[in-house]
Amino acid sequence: MTPPSSQQELYGYLEDRFACAQACTECARLCALGASVFDPEGTVELERVRRTGIMCAEVCDATCRALTEENDQDEAGLRVQLEWCRTICLQGAQAFDTRPGAEKSAAACRACAVACTEFMATLT
């Protein structure tokens, strides 16, 4: 990954990276919470929403770790992780939209998808 050329660009890059990591963390928390309130012995639809929430929480957690850990992950690998997270978050939002009381989880999924999209735009 090519480092930003100026100190101001570096600060902007780090702020965007941190904002994306925060959105991933919040989404993971709310998806795990949202998945836990559904009865695992419920209908097939409830089980699908629960599984989608768990998957979203796991992907967001992994993305947050990729964004916050000091590692030599290349830009292409980070881009793939962010795109995966964005896609899963959008699926999570759609799944939570079908369940009354899951509005916060759906909103967190959408916010995370937007944060991933915005951070990908900063990558060269």
C-alpha cells in the first residue's frame, strides 16, 4: 500500500480507517445482540435471520481486526476484506429489516457498509 504523501492525507487516511473499524465493531455488537434475541427453535425465517446476524458479527469482527492490527496486509487483501464486509452487512440489514425490533441492528449494518465503501475509496 502506498502511504499518503502528506501529513494531512495521512491523518485523513487514519481517521477513515478508524471510523471504518468503529463501524465494524458497532455492527458486530448489534448483530450478535440481534441474533441472540431470536429463538433458535423458531421458524425457518427466524433461523435464517439469526444465522445472517451471526455471520455479519463474525465478518465485522474480522474486518475490525484487519483494520486495527499492525500487519503487512496488502491493499488488495484489505480491499477484499472490506468488500466482503460490505456485502455481508447489506445482507444483514435486509435480514434484520424483516424482524420487528431489529431496527438498530439493520441501521448498524448499513452504517458499516457505508464506512467500508468510504474507506475503500481512500485506498489507491
